[in-house]
Amino acid sequence: MSDPEVPPHTDDGQRVSPERPGVPPQADDWQRVSPKYVGVEIVSAAIGALVLCGITVPFIVLGTWFGWPALGLAVVIGVLNLAFAPRRVRSIGYRLRADDLVFRRGIMFHRRVSVPYGRMQLIDINRGPVARALGLAELKFVTAAAATGVSIPGLVESDADALRDRLVSLAESRRIGL
Amino acid sequence: MSGAPEVAGAGKAGRPDLADGEWHRLHPATPLLRGGIALIAVLGFALANFRERAVELLFGGPVPDDPFQTAYERGHLGWVGLALVVGLLVGIAGFYASWRMHTFRVGDDVVEVRSGILFRTHRRARLDRIQGVSIARPLFARIFGAAKLDISVAGQDAKVQLSYLGSTDADRLRREVLLLASGVQQSEADRTTVAAAADLSATAPGSAAAVAATGQADGIVHQRVRELLAPELDPSAAPPESVVRIPPGRLIGSLVLSGFTVALLVVGAIVVVASVTGRQELLVIILVPGVLAAGGYYFNRFTKSLRYSIAGTSDGVRIGYGLLSTSNDTLPPGRIHAVEVSQPLLWRPAGWWMIRINRAGAAGEASSQTSTTMLPVGTVDDVRRVLGLLLPGLAGEQTRELVLAGLVARKGGGFSAAPRRSWPYQPLSWRRTGSAITADAVLLRSGFVWRHLSIVPFARVQSLRLTRGPLHRALRLSELTVHTVAGPVRSNLPALDAEAADESFEAWARAAVRAAAADTAHRWAAHPQATAPDVQLAQTVAPEAPHADPIPPRPGGDPA
């Protein structure tokens, strides 16, 4: 199914890598997102941790016995979350194969989605405040199935635009019905 | 095209062709049928209040207090009457104007509807995007010989609704819309329409024969009666015999053995216990409305599923329902995104199954319950016939075995199996959970107590997802999900061997791409390799009428 006119970083649709099951594929042909995206992850993890800690404050003020332990737990969770942010970002990857887009993310809850280009209904590009400050954008690939949920965060803005145009033209050349 | 001949014996003489690309209006009784209830309510209110006055005028006698009485005493009756009349006139004028402004047009590629008086709406739908055409005849409209034609396309609330049309006009328009959508050349479409129309007058088969014979007599009463008694499946466009019959007894049995009944019994037991232990008022408060509601539910479900019929036509599968208010739905080939055959525990002794589908544009609708149920209850044989209609690719001998294994086998039978260590996810059904693929579809089997078999044609797969959580990882398992458009069908396997899941993921992704590239179902009759419904499975189906040969011969019929 290899197609010469398609991008340099596609492969012939073979298995990802002969990895051991349970371990995310380590093959090199995965496109990674920008390392700067760690910044976005850290900010959102920090906000999450602050909110978590904030929830425990009333219990401490009220003097319940579990107030302080809860705060401790929240801090531990927050720190772990922060510590794993770079690892989490590294786990995000996508590949443009001859006829479909494969997307993966997650360490604890790993997931991998394959979407044929022709299934594209529309593509969104979103920029959050932090991502915008870092010059990043998120690309969302929408199909007729609501559950597909492929969104590639942490792309450099120009890359996101280029990728969108590529995906649109790929979808156009492989246009199929619903 | 303007010379399209009239439908002999079916339509009224001089009625123009509705699919000729010109603007047409709806049935003249439309305002009455749509706003009919409100109008009648106003009239009823007026009459109810005038009744006393009329009684008094005619016979003399006591007059109770009412608004008209007060008005009469003050000498304002004329004004009240005038206001009422003006109100009615304005209402009628409004309805009339909205009827005048509501027009539709069916061209070669699009169907368009314009409506609204102050806020104009103009909706266009491409014919090759049609997901289904359904004709509904609510009881009230049926009496007037009117029908509602819905042309649905994919998307939330995205349908072109023509309510109401004359009953025979609706049938004719559906045939023409489907022909135009199928990609058959226009001249052929005309010829086929003629042929089909000729069929209608020539071969009125089965139970319709007697009715149709008398139907030649003039008179609107005869016509109404004929339309009311006519079979739900238009004999010219569908083989006259439904491939499945549901005896009323089985339908009642399936309703009695439903989950609803179990819930009802539990609630009933609680109420009885509670009332026996001293709270008698509970009995009255809950029991009376409860019994009424339950009775209504059963009656509704029963009448809706009665007279169920399903048959393959050249333009897809047609499903008819309903006793008092009838509806029937045509699903062109390739519009079925996933099929699920399931069996609740209580149905198992009887060996009954139910078939539901995912289709684009049906999710979130009030009527989605019926529009996604393809077989309310049926035996394994019925399931096989219906599946053969819905997914012609499953008709082959081998795949038939596979489907049977998918339904009843406890393990194996050509399906991959989940490993024993997956029991935390599926304590009873791990042996049964598995998948199999045919040339053009993937079959997912699961459920020990509530058996499921989901079938997704590769050409309709939107995406695939493989998930692996912490517990999955510890047990070397993966979850595999096939995404299709929203609907009642669940298409995932909660736990598979991780390596097998990886392989399936890649293989299915490739198969989906291949199948989608080869798929031409959106113009199902324009390409010789289009997937026309295969009636080979259904022995009861009569061969297609010889007149209708402009439609390309069916390809899928080769015995595999």
C-alpha cells in the first residue's frame, strides 16, 4: 500500500515495532510534539495541583482529622503529576502512514487511534493561552464518530497549519463517503 | 422529462411529476394535519361554550355561569363572537399562507425545501448523501390519505421533511428520489418509474389483489379505504413478501419477557410490601398511574411493532412498522454503519434475538428507537435472513457459519478468544469474547448473560482505538474499540491479549482503508460493483419483476 507521492515520514503500514506488549512503541518514525509543550503540561498540572490542595484547605480550617493528610496526599499527587509531565509529553506521537493517521498518547492509560484520512470531516486548530505564549497549537481531527477524539497538542503553529493543509489535501485525494 | 407519464391506476389523473425539478406544494390538508389539533381545540372550546347558549335558544331552560353568559348579560356577545371569528380567520389565513410558502423541489442532484412566512428557511440536501427515506403515516393523516416523507441525511436534525404529501404521491416521490440518488441515468429512471408503475397496476399480489381490484372504482372513499388496507410495502418497489413474519404471540411474549417487565415486577413487589406494612395510601398513589403508564407502554410498543415487515428492494432494505400509525423506512445500500444482534437473558429459552443498527442521522432523535431497530424479535433463522439483507457480504456459506457461531457458540467457532487471564474484565464471558473478520466486515462477539454480536462493515469504520490501562498492562491485555457513527450498537472488546490486539489493530486499519477506497455505495446503482441487497438468503423473496431491468443486475449473488 506504499504510495510514492506521500510524505517522507510514512511507512508501508507495517506493524509499529516488534515491541513487547504493554510497552508503548519505541520506534523512531513517530512524529513527536514540540518539547515546549512540556510548559503547557506543567502549567496545567500546577493548576490542577493547586485546585486539589485548595479543596483540602476548608477541612484543615474546620479542624477535621483528615485535613492535613489530605493536603499531603494532594501535594504528593501534584508533585508526581508534575514530575511525569515531560514523560507524558514524550508519549504523545503521531504518524502519517500511506492511508491513515495513527495517534498515540498516555503512559498509564495508553491509547492508540488509527483514522483513515478519508474519514476526516473537519480539522480544528485551537490555541490555549499558555500554548499561544509558547507559539504552540492543538490540531483536532474530527470524524463522523464522536468517539474518535484525535487531537494532537503541542504543535508549533506553522507546523500545525502545514499539517492541517497536508491532512486536508490527503483527505481530498482519498475522499470516501460517510 | 416533462413527458413523464402518469402513474396509471395509482395517482390521480393530471397530477404532475413531483421529481421533475419544479417547485411543488404540499398536500392541501397540511395545515389541518399539522396545526389540526390546535384548530380543533379552539373550535371545540367555542362549541362547548356555545352549547349552553344553543340549548337555551332551542329549548329554553337554565343557563349556568360561563364567559358567554356574562358576555350575554352585558350585551357583548357580538364582540366576543367577532373576536373569536377574527381569531379563527387569522389562524386559517396564517396556515394557508404557510402552506402557500412551503414548497419543495427535487432536482437531479439535490432536494430543496423552502418554508416560513417571516423567517424564510431554504434547505438543500444532496441526493447522494441520503442516509434513508422514510414515509410515516400517523393515524390522523392516514384518514385523510396523507403521508409524511422524511429524507434524512447525516447530521444532527438534518433531514428534509415533507409533511404532508398525498399517500400515493409520497410513495411515488420516494421511488423517484431513490432512483435519482442511486446514480441511475435519468432516462433509465424514467423508464423504471414507468415500469414500476405498470407493475403496480398489473401485478397487485397477495392480499392486496382483492383490494386493488376493487380499487379501480372511482370515489374518494374507495381510495381511502384502499390506501388504509394496502400493504405497507409498496408492491411495485419491493418484493411483496416480507422475509420475516412476527406472529403477534411472539411479539407479546417478547414484551412480557423484557427488562421492563422485570423492573415493573420489582416495583410492584415493593409497593405491595410497603402497602401491606401499613402505608395503604401508597397503593393508590403509585398503583393506579403505574398500571396506566405500564399498560400504555405495552400497548404502544405492541402496536408499533405490529405488522412488521422487512424486504430487500433494488434501492436498499425497506422496513415497515405499525398498526394504527404506520411508518416505513428505506435504507439504501451502505447506509448501515454497524449491526448488533443481541439476546436478553429472558429470551434465551425461546431462542429470540433482536437486531439494532447504527445509522448516521438517527442518533438523538425522538424516533431513534424505532428507526434503529431492524428486527424487534425473531428466531435465529429470521436473524440470518435480516442480516443477509442488511449486510449482503454476510450471505456466503462460510460467513453464515461464522454468524451462527457468533450468536450461540460458547467459545471458538472461528472467533479469536480472549485469554483466561482476562477474567477480571469479563468473569463469565471471557471464553466468548473475541473477534472474527470476513472479507468486508469485522464481527465482535461478547456477553455470556446478555449475548451480543456486533458486526461493523470495514467500509464504514470511522476509526480504531486501542487502549491499555494499568490493569490491562499488568495482565498483558488491551481494549479494542471500533468507532462508527453514534447509535445503540456497542462495538468494543474490553480485554484481549495485548499482542493479538496489536495485530488486529493493524490488520483492521488496513482493511478499513482498503474497503473504504473500494466502496461506491453512495451511488449504489451507478457502478456495477455496487453493493445491492442480496436476497439470495431469503427463499421467500420473489424474483424481481421483469419490467424493472433498467437497474443493473445484482452482483452480490454469487454463492461463496
